[in-house]
Amino acid sequence: MHNGLDNYTYLTSAPIHRVILTMAVPTIISMLVTNLYNMADTFFVGKINTQATAAVGVVFSLMFFVQSFGFFFGHGSGNYIARELGAKRHQNAETMAANGVVLSFLTGLVIMLLGWLFLTPLAKCLGYTPTILPYTERYLGIVLLGAPFLTCSLTMNNQLRLQGNAKYAMYGIVTGALLNILLDPLFIFVFDLGIAGAAIATVIGQISSAIILLIMTHHGENIPVHLNNVCLSWQAFKEIFYGGSPSLNRQGMMCVSTILLNTMAAHYGDAAIAGMSIVNRCIMFIMAVVIGLGQGFQPLCGFCYGAKKYERLKQAFWFTVKLGTVFLLGCSFTGWIFSSEVIGWFRNDADVIAKGIPALRWQLSSLPLNAFVMASNMLAQTCRMPWRANLLAMSRNGLFFIPAILILPHFFGYMGVAASQSASDICAFMLTTVVMHYTLKSLSNNP
């Protein structure tokens, strides 16, 4: 309840800025803390050596792959739930919540088993040097244990958020993340487990998040997850696919692009991989705020689309874009000035800092364009426009990044590696401008 209003009334009639910020703040906190514990792994492992830092960065690319299925089932089922609640079809929402969580857990289980079966070939595929490989295998073998709980917790987190109950979603994610941060130094240094300690802390955090989020689904106005509501059907999977495939594409492309980035950076040594790993964590931490803001927009978007309040939907979209762009401009300016200090905070190694500075500055130069790209992708995804949503989801880390990372280094060496993401951002922004021109026009023409 929000000031005495039920979720439907609040999301479809309360002032837009208040709704988005109320929904966004818990999500932003969740995103920041989640990224903070990813950064904590990098920070604490960075105290071991450069190879361990690089290994965590290499395995992080696989985590994008695992997360992609959590987001696929979470956004797919969650967007459907938001539209059904907007149209006041409560039972459909309950069935979809159970379907999404069960399918997500089973998928995580399959990933875990396949990962163990092909551990060494997988570790080699992620981008490696012979000195990094032993650390990668050790870290990856343990982290895979958490795959079913990671996919499951991301699914429930997004279901809760898209129902307009981001506060409950925050409790589970933040608790697991803080637990990981606290356990990292204990396992790594006190118990002297090294990189394996960081992996164990991560898995414990993921299991804790999944348990807490399952409990949260039974509180307040949330749609409870009950196994007796599971009713798997082709129609249910089709709805999940329409709403979730952009997330699968976006995260999947992020996995592929990170592997390619690590592979290309490997030509320039362990320090280059470590530097790129640090830069990626920093950019993701900044983007977490914009993604959280966009996810604050999504429940309003879903409810208003279901209730056919298209003008309100568009006003909310532009509010999200403007606020996100202003924030990213501020971060880019600050990060450019203090780029050396940012890299050095994670790994105080002259070679790592030298490789990290140009990569960070290139990415910061195009970062403000991403508020528009991200919000546009979320609008298309929530409003069940699968082809447009998938095209936008693939653009930044797939459609444009993959050619850039394969071509630019041949002409500009390491600087080409560093500039690839920035080149991709500019192209993705141009494509999004064209797609959104027609998308917003089609919403204007809706009766």
C-alpha cells in the first residue's frame, strides 16, 4: 500500500515522479549493493595477486550467462504479471509466478551440472592465460554451486518489483549481498582460503537471497509462489519468452562481449585483463543506478499499458530518460578526472592502472547515451513488443560491440580494445532513436 492507495490506483494515477522514484529507490539500492558485492570480490581478491583479479573478471562473464536466465524468467513472468494485475486478472498472475520460479530453478540446476561436467574447457573458453587458468577453475567450480539459487532469486526479485513491491524485492537481494561482503575477508584472509573463499562467500549470499525472497513473496500484496499453482503450458512459456527474451539477449550478449573483451585483452597480458575487469565493474556500478531507475519505471509502464493509459506511460518514459541522462553526465565528468585513483583503488599496480585508464575514459565518454537506450529497451519489453525489444537488447553488447571488438584492435591495438564499447554505445543510440520514433508514435495512435 502507498499512502492508503492499492498498487493499481497508485501506479495508474499518482504523480509520475513520485511513483517512479518510490519504485526506483529500493531497486537502485538492490542494484548498487549487488554490484558492490561484485566489486568486493574484485577488491578483496585484488589483495591476493593480479592473476586472481583477472580470474574473477573472467568468471564474471559466465555469471552474465547464468543471470540472463534469471532475468529471462523474472522479466518474462513479471511483465506478464504486471499487465494481468493492471487488467485485474489475479489468478493468471498467481499461476505465472509459480511457473516462472520453478522453470528458473530447474534451468539453474542444468547450468550447474553442465558447468561441472565441462569445467576445464569452459574455463579456457572464457578467456585465459596459462597463469590465470588455475585460479579460474578453482573459483568457477565453487561459484557454479550457486547457479540455481542465483537464477531463482533474480526471478523472484523481478516478479516482486514488477508488481510494484520493490521494497520486498530489496530485502532479499541486499541481505545476500551484504552477507557476501562480510564473508569475503573472513574466508579469503582469516581462513586463508584465497580465491576459493571469495567463491564460497558468493554462493552463501546467493542461497540466502533465494530463501529470503521466497519468504517475501508471501508478504503484503505480493503474489505468493506456491508449487500447487504450477501449470506449465506452451502458452505460459510463450508469454515468458515475449517478456523475457530481451533480457536473455541483453545478458547473453553481455556474456559473449565480456568473453571477447577478455580474449582480445589477453593479447596484452594479465594486467590488461585485470584492468578491463576493473573498468567493467566500475561502469556496471554506475549503470546500476540507471537500470534501477528504469526498473522503477517498468511497473508503472506495465500497469498503464494494461489499463490503456498511454499518455501517462509516455510522460513517465521521458522523465526516466532525462533523470538518467543527467546522472550519467555527472558520473562521466567525475570519473574522467579521477580515473587513475579509481583503477588504483582496486589494484595498485602501475601496469594495471596504465591499461585501465584509457579503457575507463573511453567508456565514460559515451556513457550518458545509455539512459535513453536502457529506458527504451525496458518500455518495448514491458509493452510486449518482442521484436523491437530484442533488437534494442542485442544492439549495445552484440549487434555493434562484437564487430567493434573484432575489428578495431587490428587497426589501433590495445586502444581499439579500450574504445570498442564506446563505438558500440554511439551506434546503439542511433538505432534506438529510430526504433523509438515509431514506437512512441504507435502508442499515440492507440485508441
